[in-house]
Amino acid sequence: MSSPRSKVLIVGLGGVGVLAAYALEYNKKAEVTALIRSDYDRVIEKGYEINSVDYGHIEGFRPTHVVKTIEDAKKYGEFDFILVTTKNIPDIHVVEDAFADAVSDKTTIVLLQNGFGIEKATFERFPGHIVLSGVSMISSANFHGVVEHVGTDSLGIGYFDNGVSSKEEQQAKTKQFIELYENDAIDCHIDEDVKFSRWRKLVYNASFNTIGALVDLDVGRIQEAGGTDTLIKPTMREIFRVAASDGVTLDESLMDTMIHSDDGNWYAPSMLVDVRKGNQIELEIILGNVLEIAKQNNVEVPILSVLYNLLHLVQFRLKEQNGLINLPEERPLKKQKTSD
Amino acid sequence: MSSPRSKVLIVGLGGVGVLAAYALEYNKKAEVTALIRSDYDRVIEKGYEINSVDYGHIEGFRPTHVVKTIEDAKKYGEFDFILVTTKNIPDIHVVEDAFADAVSDKTTIVLLQNGFGIEKATFERFPGHIVLSGVSMISSANFHGVVEHVGTDSLGIGYFDNGVSSKEEQQAKTKQFIELYENDAIDCHIDEDVKFSRWRKLVYNASFNTIGALVDLDVGRIQEAGGTDTLIKPTMREIFRVAASDGVTLDESLMDTMIHSDDGNWYAPSMLVDVRKGNQIELEIILGNVLEIAKQNNVEVPILSVLYNLLHLVQFRLKEQNGLINLPEERPLKKQKTSD
């Protein structure tokens, strides 16, 4: 007799989320409830079309349950895992709000999201819960229900130590999730050192991602334009120093690895894609949290600070474009605050 | 008997250039030859339409001579003054090439252009010539022969010391040019300290101009978004320090003056306008030359350096947009140079 399927709620059905849903249902060990908003009607009617380097062409894929609200989702709980694959933009909206109502005592939360320090808000909101980290290498995007997937799914899963549960218990949940997710077509492995992995990925994201978004150039063009030596490497070195202050040693050779990771492609990193689409950017979890650590540990990060402050202005521009800020047509004539 | 008119060649008929032509012909003391390219046929046929805060509505204004090539211009020489009002982008084209053939021994060159250190190339190319500096406060733009002019013309004229001519001789030329230019409607005054004026203007241009261009926000929005304290003032302070190393003391109160100079307007500075139009930016003469002085004098300018390096990438993007750089559709798979 097979054990009952684990119940997984997925929040955020972008490219990563749809492929996670597919992987989790592939083994028939998990029963996925997908919480989606904008695409709901289309997905109910037609399902997803997936063109995948790992799975081939799939039409009409529907997770076991497709729901529009967290109230509807709760009907299919209690959830063993809640997998969060949304963008993480705490200055715009609180990601925990989207799924808080469906968290029960037994729920493990899996943050399959970009960035650094993202577990902090989760632990504050759900103290004592086990929270897993998913660091994903996958090139996939969901365009109105059609998912293009061109880079094989490689997912590292580990746990952010919650300081309450035993190591063994947290490890067990990590392994349980990997068992649900892994199959022959893809790679899902244990991430033994979540902190290291997140710092490692940040070496790329805090440099190419941020600079590309500011100057509207992909990784290849930044390099063609001479940006590798003038900006990318000096920015990476600042990340190395903050990581070291946080107890994580990154090897110098990592710079070259990152610099060559998109060789052969004019690759546009996610923040650049967001800016080009007019979406808000994941600024706080890519730079803001790092700057806080740098400040706490007295590490000088002049370049990261300028990049952050500039991108903060870009975020303001995007907010206005998205109607979150409304300015009068004529600029008010007032004494501006110039406080120092 | 009136003295014969002074001969003035104007190179670059944007908003500033057309209004300079108009001012110079207004007193009937100067005979203007205008060297233009793209608008030539239209100007020959219809002249300029000018909507001016200083002069009112003018239709069909034509400078005395309108020419398309420097060879044609030479027919109306020798020139007492060559007034250069083009953009100054030495990394894209050499501005001196446009008028070098029309410079004779008696010619005084007037650089009515943005930026810092712009006289260096002129002195190298035309050693011993008197070179005047024009620092203009004017809000005007030429859209295909229609010139909108909304801020009254205020022009400071001084001389860049050429190290050859006497002070008196250089002062005399300065006064001569002002006499040609000034009239009741506008303000044209002696600039007693060209170096000071150029540093002063740079406090604005090196901060609002560059940051606005990078984040695609006008001056008002930069301030609404909190950029005054995070970026504008720290950038201005770096300019203050480089100026001090160059012997120029700028008063702290200048920061506030500059910050409030566009109060009441959502003002887009020139570099932002250039980026929005897809034009190349005046990067070298606004930041590049300042960085050289900072380097010579061992002044640390971390923010200016990052802004420069980022805008260098923006310049690359604009070059590609303008067809000056052609990249293959597929990124070549080669070992990138990563030299340090």
C-alpha cells in the first residue's frame, strides 16, 4: 500500500512555479494545489502548455487543484509544504500575506526565491516552523499559460536553521521534499550549506543583475563594453568582503566562473528583464539585506551603496509607472527638505 | 560712419545656437554665418520659427548666411569669432574637425558648451588663439526648425587663459563679444572667473544630470524619491573636493542653490533628454575630465567613478542603438578577457 500523497501548496506560478508543480506531480508522491490569480480562468479552461528541455512538449497540464484564493486553497490542506516561488519585493508587498492563512503547525515552508536574508521575515511571521531554501538553476518563463523551459532544472534544497527544531528534523524535511521533487529528468540535490549557496549566487546577482538593470544591457554586452573590469569585479569583491564578515569564504575563482556562466548567450538577468517589462525589482532581497549586514559588520561597500541608491530611484520610477505613486502634473513649489 | 560688422561663424544650431544667432544679429553689429547640416533645406526655405520668452514670436528668421559645409562658410570669412554651440562628445566625434578649416590667425573661438576641461582640446588644436568660455542659462530647444525658448537668456562670457596673449588682449576680446551679443531683452555679462563658473555649473551637471540619465528621472522626481540625501549631496561633495584640489573653493550653500534651482518644474536635465532621445551623452566633458583631475590630485571620488563607469556602459548601449557598434546575433563563445 502506498502512502498518501504529500500535500503541497504552490504560491506563484511563474516559469519556476509551473515546472515545480509539474516535477512534484510527476512522481505521483505529491498532490499540488496551485494558488494563482491572473491566469486562473485560462488555466482552468486549457491548462498550461509546457515546452521543456527536460520533459518535452506538454499540453493541458493542470496541477491537481487550481485555486484563486487562499480560502479555496485551504479546502485541500493541511499542507505538508508550502512552496513559495513568487518574486520577493518586500517594499511593495508582503509575500507572507499571500499564504499565511494556509500555514498550519505541520507546514514546512520552502522559499524557492532569489536573494539573501529572505528567511528573516518568514521566521518572524511563522516562528518555529521549518523553512527550506531552494536555489534554482533553471531558465524558464511563463507567458500567459505557455511555459518555455530551456535550461535543465537543477535545484538545491537545504534548510535555514530555525534555531528551534533539531538538526535531524530539519534535515529529514529537506530529504522528504527532495524525494517528492526529484526524478530522472532533472537534478534535485541537498544543499548542505544554504548560507554559502545564497552568498555564492549573490556574487552574480548583486553585480550583473543590478548593473544590467541600471544600464539596460545584458551580461554579454556589459562585458563587451568593458564593464567586467570597471564594475563587475569590483562589485563582486565587495560581496566577497561582506560574505567574509558573515563567516562565509568565497573562492577568488568564483569571479571567473560567474563571469563565464553566460558565455555564448546575450543573457538578460532577471532584474533587467523586470525593468524592461516595467515590473518592480527585487532590490531589497538582492542588495538591501546585504547592505544591512555590511553596516552591522562595518564593511565598506561604496559601489554596492551607490548601486542600491540608484536602483531605489529606479524602483520609484517603476512604482510611478505602475500607478503606485501619483505625482501632480505641476511640481509643487515647496521648500524641499535638505536635511544635512 | 558705423564700423563694419564683425563676422561670426556659428557651429551647431540647436536651441542655444539659434538664439545666439538671433542675439548677434539683433544689434546689427555682427554678420552671422550659420553652419548647419540636417535642417539646411528647411531653413533656406522657411527660416526658423522662434517662440521666445525674450523676443516674442518670430517667423522666418534666417542668419545672414546659411551654409551646409565649412568650404561654403569660408566664403563669408575671415571670421572674428567662431561660436561653437554643438554637443561636445569627444569619444564619438572631434568637435574641432567641424570648423578647423575656417579658423584664421585673427579668429577668437567661443566655446558655448557644457562641461569641464573642454578648452584643452581647443588649445591643442589651435595654439595661441584666444578661446572664450560661454556659460549659458537658457531653456531652449530646436525641434526641426521651431525653437521654443522658455527661460530668459543669461550668458556669462570670460576667457580661458591661453598662456600666450596678454590678459588685456584676452579681456578685450571678451568685451568685444559681449558688445556684439548683449541687448535690452537679455543678460550677457563678463565672467571674471571662468574656472570657478565651470566648477560651479558642474556641481549641478555632475550630479542631477548624470543620476537623472542613469535612473530615467527628472530633477523633481529624484528629489521626491529621496535621492537628494542618498546620492545628490554626496556626489556634489565629491565635486567640491576635486574643485578644492584644483584651487577653487565652492561655498557649501551652493548645494542648496542647485537643489532648489528647478523648484516648481519637473525639469529633465540635458543628459537625461539625450538618453530619452537616444542621443549620445556628453560624458567625458561632464565626468571624464573631472575624474582625470581627481586622479592627478589624488582625490578619492568613489561615487563619481561608479557613475562614470555606469554611464560609459550607457554610452555603449546608445552607440549600438545608433549603429556605431554592431554585435553578432549570437554571442561569440570566446574566453572573455578578465585581466586582473
